[in-house]
Amino acid sequence: MKPANDNSAEVTHLKPCDHQVFFEALDCLPSPPDALRAAFRRTKERSFRQNTWLPKMD
């Protein structure tokens, strides 16, 4: 693994208080809403049908 440099996506340039809040938010992500889960499910099913040539299940 290469060491991170200043232009790397692995480096943040935040004030200490912002750094703490940012990474705490990443550690406590909310659950996705039902509508988003349903959208991912439909996309997955559509992709599966397109790749297997199955008829629609609607």
C-alpha cells in the first residue's frame, strides 16, 4: 500500500472539531429508508432479468 499524499482521497483537511464530527457521522450512518431499499430491489431484479432473459415479474 502506498503512503497517502496531500492529493489522496485518504487525506482530510479539516479543523479538529470538524474532523471529529465528520468521522462520528460516518460511524453512525442511518438506515436507508424503505423507498430506497425498494428502489435497489427493483434495480437488482431488473438487472437480473436483463442478464438472464427472464420475463417481467410485474
